[in-house]
Amino acid sequence: MKKWMRWEDYVAIAAGLYTALAVLWTSQTASSTTLMLVFGVLLIVTGVLNLAMPGTPWLEYAQAACGVLLFLSPWMGAYTSHTGASWTSWIAGIVAAGVTAAAIKPAMDARHHRVMPSH
């Protein structure tokens, strides 16, 4: 697995960037702004780390958790009635968690090949 090559991480980064920037054009509450910024930035950070260090399963799980938490954040922050913020969180969270879930098995396989070289 090569550095800076996985499309799944670029998609997660884009979802995080869109989420963080969406606070500028969607109707917000204090909690939605905070949660969208935090999980958006965390998706960007975990995506960049995954690109820089491919084959690191714990980073994949951290990125997936950020996507799931972003999806859950409208309920956690009580902003389901703010349509733009809630739909942004739901869609970006599903996208980030979905592409990360698709990348977990290849990351684990790459780690096993690195740790236990085949003969």
C-alpha cells in the first residue's frame, strides 16, 4: 500500500472539509457549529494521517468512528431541526464512515503482509 494513493482517504478528507466549511452557509446552533467543526477537522486529520501511514488499522477505526460520530451529532447536539446542518452531518458522516469501512480490510491486509512477510 503506497502513501498518498488511497482514494478512500481523500473522500473522507473532502467530507471533513465540506462539513467544517458548511458552518459558514448553513443555519447553525452553538452545538452544531462545535460538533461539525470538531468532527470535520478530525476527519481531515485522520484522513491525512491515513494517507501518510497506510496500513495502520487503528487510524482506520479512528476515522470510521469520526464518521459515525458525525452522523450521530445532530442527535447528540440536538440540532436535527436545523435542516442544512443536520443533513450535512448525516450525509458527510455516512460517506466518511462508508469509505473508511471499505478501506479497513485492505489496511489490515497490508499490515499483516508487513508484519509477517510471506516466504
